[in-house]
Amino acid sequence: MANQRRYLRTALRCRFKIWSDTIAPMTVYTKDISDGGVFLVMDPQEQEVPPVGTVLKGQVQGLMDDAPIVTLEVVRMVEEGIGLRFLSDTK
């Protein structure tokens, strides 16, 4: 099966906070990031894993004082975690 990714992924492990109107803020870890999105390592046994289609807010934690808040959508779920794509905040 050919790799059909549009963006090059870069391995990056950092703390990342996610939340929404219906999901309480939680801090998880990234596995990798690209210009198109981010993969978050999550354990469904220990954390509320948002389903595909969920729109979240997210922010990198601990790397800079005023990291931007981004809007993301859950686009895939695997045993190891979830893949999110960045959404534009301008509509």
C-alpha cells in the first residue's frame, strides 16, 4: 500500500492540551506533527478518547509561554491514539 500522506511527519514528543465544549481539558503527549496535523498518544483505558469527527481546541504545553491555540478535528483512531488535522479558524 503506497503512502498517500500530503505532509511530511516529524517525530515530536511534547505535552499537548486538548479540550472542547463537551470534553474537559486533558494533557496528553504528541507522537509526531506535520503541517497538516498531529498524532496524540492516548490510552482508551485511562482517558476519554474523542470520536472521529470531534472538533477540539489544542495547545502545546511547556515549550513556550504563549503557544497558539489551534482548532483540530479527529480524523482517525488507532489503538495507540488519535490523528487530528488542523482546521483553519477563518471561515
